[in-house]
Amino acid sequence: MSMLVFILILNIVFSIYIAYHIHLSFFAKYNRAKVTPFVMIICNLFIITRSIEKFSDTQLSNAVIFISDIILALSIYVFILFLTTDIVKLIFKLFKIPFINNNIQGIIVVSLSAIIFLLGFLNSHITKIKEYNISLNKTVYSPFKIAALADIHIGSDISPARLNKEIQKINELEPDIVFIAGDIIDNNVYDFTDEYIEKFRKIEAPLGVYVVFGNHEYYSGSKKDVLYKFNRAGFKTLIDDVVYIPEKEFYIIGRDSLRHTNSSNYERTSIETLYSRIDDKTKPVIILDHIPKSSLDGRKINADIQISGHTHDGQLFPINLIVKKMYELSHGMKNYDGFHFFVTSGLGLWGPPVRVGTDSEIMLINVANK
């Protein structure tokens, strides 16, 4: 709750700053007391719409949500660029050098923000295949290929047509198995319509499609409703469960999701308890865990691979720089003496429908012996 209050206060401060500059740049002849509240409401549409859905029975249209997401993205860059130009203006003033007036400043800031948004929106729809070739310390009885993805966020930006294209890309990789590491749904389980279910059932993977819950699965509806949708989509869902894949002789530990980034591990089954269910500990072990809390759990049980998501790699600059400081690994792969720790930047988006300085991706992991 304290974090929510902090974010709310921060957003109010940001929106006051933006409203002040929008008034100076474009509406100076109008009463500031009338302009400022209007601009602040526009800047806070993201929080307003999400709050309406969360705390009432009202289901807003996807179009309204999408518009609020766009405004959030634009507001972030309008704030950054106004702040940057204010700092430049201050430096020029110290040296008594003339600088652009408020109107020109506003035009530059809004125009650049719009360009950044457009490029970021286009970039978010370009999915890259990130390929990794790894060898395990344990015996791999038969090499196999993993297609790994996370953070699809159905109900946000990914349409059934876009999902169909991404599934075609997965099938072209010819994976043996597909892992989806949580946040398949964004905010409402009923956004997972039959049209999406039909697309997911087109995934071609001989060993199946294994998924775990992300925190958004818990935000989106009841566990029963989510599992019903997942089952219809052909997913094999693991929630604090262990499964053995006899065709390739490895185990999968699918962990229940932490509800928030800073949640404690105590709200789910311990990794030691899950590991105790593995009969043959000489076989490779793969962990699916939505939030990449740390590599410690995997290393303490001598696991071989962990696949996580959640971070979106920050999704957009400069948030990606903050996210890199928050996590042991915010994106990519680290090898800890044979424990391969993967964090994907995700396929879809949360909130702002842009990627700036990050990529939408599908991971292809080729697993073999040393």
C-alpha cells in the first residue's frame, strides 16, 4: 500500500509539472486554474481507468484502456523532455544566452514525444528470435529445443491476428517443447476469448506447451476460471508442481507465481519441497518461475535451467535502466557454473503500448551435452 501511495503522489507531482508547462506553452491566455485540472486528469487517465476496473464492477472497453495507455506513454516522454529542456534553459540563462520561448519549447517537446511514441509503438510489434546454445553439466540423453516466451498480456495490445503471427514464428522454429512463463492474461480472464484459444491450439510442439501462472493471472480472475481457459487452449499448467518428460529424460518444476515483485517466497511451496518430489536427481531439471526473484533457488538444488519473465526488460527507456538495478538479471541469460538463468523481455506489453530501448522476443534455447 505504501508503494501505491508513493506512486500516486509521484504521478500527481509529474502531472502538475506537465500541466504547468502545457499551460505556459499553449494556453497562457487562459486561466491556469481551469487548464491545470483538465491536463492533470488527462495525464492520470491510466490510473483512473485501472482504478475504475479494479474497484468497481465496470468493465471499460479495450479502446478506452488503449487510449489511456497511449496517454501514459506520451506523458512519460513529455515530462522527460520538458525537464531536459528546462535544464538546458537554466544553463543558457546562467551564461546569459538567449533560448527558445515557452511556445517553441512546447512544440518541440510534444513533437518529439509523438515521434518517440510512434517509433516505440512500431518497434513493439517487431518480435525478435533470441537464440541460445547451451550445454548442461548433467547428461542430456537426447538434445532438445525449447521455445520460451512470457508476458503476452492478452487484453492489452496483442490481437488474435498478432498472436497468430507469433505462433507461426514459434512453429517455424520447430521446438520440441514450448514454455510460457506467466502473464498470459493482462487484466481480465474474459479477454481470453475463444479466438485466442483457437490460435494457441495451433502451437506445434511434440512434448507439449507448459505454462505457469504470473502475477497477472491472479489479478485477472479466479484461479478456476483461468485454469479453465488454459486447459481449453491446450496448456499443461504447473502450479507448484513437478512433471517428468520421459521422451527427453528431464524434469520440469513449475512454480506458483509470487503475487508481486517484492513478495516473499513463503507464500508458495519451497523449492526444496518441490525438488524432493524428483525421483532421479541425476536428470536435468528445468524451473519455470514467472518473477526472477534470484538465481539462488535454482542453484541451491543444482537445477540446470530457469526460465522467467515479468521484467519486460523495463519495456521503455529510461525505465529499463531502473529495472536493471532492481533485478539480479533483468533480461538475457547468465550461466552460474552450469545453472542457466534466463529472463525473457516478453512478447507483449503492460501499460504503455511502446518499446523504447527493448525488444519483444521469443527465446529459442538449444540444449545439448558438453
